[in-house]
Amino acid sequence: MRLKRFLSAVLFSFSALLVFLFIVEDRIVLPAWLQVVGRMHPLFLHLPIVLLVVNCIWFLFIPKKAFPKQLQQEIGDWLLLNAALAAVVTALMGLFLAREASYDADAMVW
């Protein structure tokens, strides 16, 4: 339970950071190590989608009698929390990638 609360707090913090960085996007200057993190955006891009699909499969196709109701709900909550964390981290990586000098601003808007 503590881990879930901690990850929820991390999710909220990363979401607030993401909103702040979108507001001040034109003033961001990235150090070299964050540019490397931004280049990993395509690698992590589909992870939240896969976790959401796994969550849907978990609730739709796993027999209800195979697991206790509490365990089913717990696994579903963990899948959703991990999907949300992966989505926020992927969005931050995408923002870092967009701020890299090698990308054209017009291409990023498209």
C-alpha cells in the first residue's frame, strides 16, 4: 500500500512538472544528458498503450472465478498506475526530444 501511495505521489509530481514545462516550453535549455533521455521517447512510446490493452484484457477475458475479486481489482489498479506513470514519463521524454535542436519546430507541430 505504501508503494502505491508513493507511486501516486510521483505521478502527481511528474504531471505537475509536465504542465509547468509546457507553460515555459520556449525557455527550456536542456543539458546533454536530458537530450539523451529525450531520444529514448520512441522506445517508451507504446508502453502505456500496451499496459492499457493488458488491463482491458485482464478485466474482459480473465475468468472472474479464477482469482478473488480483491486480487483482480489490485492487479487492475497496478496496471493502470503503471500505465499512467509510463504515459507521463513518455510525455516528458517527448517534450525533451521536441526541445532538441535537431528537430524542426514546424514538423513537431504537425
